[in-house]
Amino acid sequence: GKSSLLDAITWCLFGEARGKSGEVIHLHPDVKAAEVTLTFRHEDNTYRVQRTLPRNKSTILEFQVRNEDGWRPLTEKTSRETQARIEQTLRLDYETFVNASFFLQGKADQFTQQNAGRRKEVLSNILGLEMWEEFKNRTAEKRKALEREVDEIEGRVREIDAELAEEDLRKAR
């Protein structure tokens, strides 16, 4: 029921479900592959993720965004790179999604049992605090650039002051 639907979503987006990835293929011999396609809206864009796991083969992962001409691929060269792009787009990994969206059956205390550092990381991801870290880093870089520019200007002013100090001596010569 509902848990299977949530497993399908997490498996499609993150390649993880409550069981092992290979267990998503039904045990019936006629079933050739597990496949989930998820279409969703995120930050004014419509995305589609399709994850396919053929029996005894590697996972196939596709990532697309809808534009006015249809679906534009965002799939990278490898599944690992595509997975990273999905997580970067969502600014979310499996652990954060699970802790933020729902508690897996029998694991309701999973978040509370994690160490303080991991809980802080999960909450930071949920609240989007990483953008503030990015702002801090960009501001620090800009400050350093401005400090270098000020140093250069102050050096030039010292040169000009030194030349002006020699003005009377030059006039006398």
C-alpha cells in the first residue's frame, strides 16, 4: 500500500528502498525488470526521473526536465553522476528525504538515534541552510578581493605621496 508507494519514490529518486536494491524486482520469473518513473514539480520546473533495474544487470537512471519543446535530458555520463545531479537539484539526499518526509515503518526513531552532527546536517538540509554557507563563502571571497584592491590603492597613494614629497626638491633642481 502506502509504504510500497513511498519505497517506489525513494528508490526512483535515490536508488534506495527499505530492502536491498536488488529486492525491488518481483520474485516472479516473468518479471524482467523493476522500473519506476516519477514526474514531479520542484521550484517552478517539472522533472522526470526514471530508474530501471533489469534482472541481473546494472541500474539505468534517466533524469529530465520539461521545457517548451518537451523533455530535455539532464542525465549525466554515469548513473553515479546522474544521481549526484538529482540530489544537487533537489538539495536533498536519501537520509534527509526519509527524515523530512516520512518515517519508515519500524524506524520512527531513526532521526533521534543519529549523532548530533548528523541530526544537524539533516536539519540543515531540510531547512536549506546550506545556501547561507554559500553566501558566507561568497562574501568572504568578495571581502578578500576588496581588501586586495584597497591594499593596491593604498600602495599607489603611498607612491604618489612619496613623489609629492620630492616636489620642492625637484623644483629647486
